[in-house]
Amino acid sequence: MNAAAGSTAWLAIESSCDESAVALFDPANGLAGEWVSSQIALHAEYGGVVPELAVREHLVGLPLLLAQARGHSLWPHIARVAVTAGPGLAGCLTLGVSAARAAGLALGCPIVPVNHLRGHAWSVFIPVHAADPGTYDERLRPLLPHAGLLVSGGNTVLFVVHEDLRIECLGSTIDDAAGEALDKGAKLLGLGYPGGPLVERLAREGDPRAFDFPRALPGRGDLDFSFSGLKTSLRYRAAGLGESEARRRRPDLCASYQAAVLDVLERKTGFAVEMTGARSLGLSGGVANNLALRTRLEGLAARHGIPFLPALPRHTGDNAGMIAFAAWTEHRQTLAAGAEPESVQIHPSLPLDRRP
């Protein structure tokens, strides 16, 4: 795909945690190129992300990815640089913003800082845009208000996108995120890293009714989440079984534990759909790849007679495609050209409902 001369293309950079990512986006045609350098194998040895190692890998990965992007035909037409400014690990965010500053200065482009969580929120609409960029706005309107569940290793958030494209947070976790609970559950059971997919795999072989794990904050009007008590319950249940019996019954433990997590996610998402009068339902974030969760939310959307919009698998994890799309979505109708490179700052604890 070749962009027409004079088009306003976007370069996007993502480095909030353990993935280095770069993307090119042309509003008239969609995502033109996406490049990701994963660090999963490196951190697996330690059972989780080691910030110092993540920073070191970004130093290596980002220049290589940008070199690949420079070879794309869209590179001469870049008009703005989007970059994740938060939330995330401070050192990782700093490297991404530094790379964006350098690119902005080299290209003579302003920089648009992006909230990583809002990138996930908007990622479910990337396929809607890609289907026909020219009619995207008229196809977007019937989908709003939109209820979304963002569920990942670090975040579990329910939100609504209003008709004016304003994002409002409805509820979030007060302790562990759902993805973190699944990963820690896997660690308690002696599984590997990342643990969520391993729990899901073993759960297919087990009985989700074998063990009765708690479902926290069950109130209908409460859209916040809590998973720390569930994790503690698994610890004591496994210890009570003994090492050999717990190992033998891993499939049942995984199935019951995962069911407890998914029950809460499904129930509270249903409350959000009803409370907001949502006309579509989205699922984003790394845990969105969990097939059982996708099936549950697809069924929830069907029961309410609304479209289900899951993020594409390549846009569920940390990626620059969603950062480019979010930047374009939130800035295309404003006169702001973006910030000067030197003025872009990082925001490690940025909430979903605030732009950087």
C-alpha cells in the first residue's frame, strides 16, 4: 500500500513494559506496518518482568524496529509521531518517549503522547475502521455508547465510550488485576510464565465445579473488582491438598480458579451493559486472548442483542498499532498539532479517563 502524497500518516511507538513496538498508520487506508520485539522468553526465567532488563532490551529493540519502519513507503509521508506516555514502567516509558523525540526532530513532526490504556480501549474499533476507512464515522455512531472491558496483567477496567467519544471509567480493580491473578495462580500451582495461558490450557481438562472459590464484590451496583482474596483461597486450598494431590488435581484447580475469575468479569460486564444502555460491547487487553472469556462475552453481547467487538489477537498485547489508532481518534477533530518533542513527559500512573 502506497500513501498518496500529502497524506497525514502517523508513526507510533510503544514501550510501556516488556514489548518494543512500532507502527505506521495512514487514516485513508489503515495500519500499513506493525513491528514488535517480544521479551517474554527473557523474563520467563525470572517468572515475571524485570524492569532493568526490560529497559536494556528496549535500547536494543527500538532502533531495530524504527530501521524497519524507515524502509516503508509511508515513511516520507509521516506528519505526526504518537508515543505511549503512560501508564507503565518509568524507565521503559522514558526510552519510548526519547525515541519519539528523536524521530520527531528528525522528521520535523510534532509528538502526540498517548494513554496506553486508552490505546486498548480504542483497539476494538480498528477492524471497524479497516473494513472501510471512508465510512468509518457513520459506522461508528450506531455502536455508541460502547461498553468495554479492558483486562490484562496489570489492569482490569470497565468503561463506557460515550457518543461524544468521551471515555468514562465505571470500575477497576482495587488490588490484583485479573491477568495478574491468573499468572500468580499459575505460579502457586508450579506452572511456568506467563501463567494465564497455562491455566487456560489445563482448565480445558478440568471440572470448573470441582472447587468452590470466592467471587468478590458481588453487589449489582459495584463495578469494581478484587482478586487478591481469590489468590489467597487457591494458596490454602492447594496447601490443604498436599503437594502430590495438588499436582494430580491441577486441571480441576485451574478450571475452578479460572471460572471464578471469569464469572466475576462476565457478571460485572453485564451490569455495565445494562447501566449504560450500551449498543456494543468490547473486549481488549492481553487476557482478551482467553478463549473462554471471549466465548462468555460473545454470549453476553448476543443476549443483549448488541455487536461484540473483541480486539484482534495482535492488538490485545502491548502494540503500537493501537497507539497510532488512539492518537488519530482522539486528535483528528482538534486543531492541536501535538507537542514539541522536548515538552513530552512520562506519566507512569496515568488513569484510563485522562489523556497525558
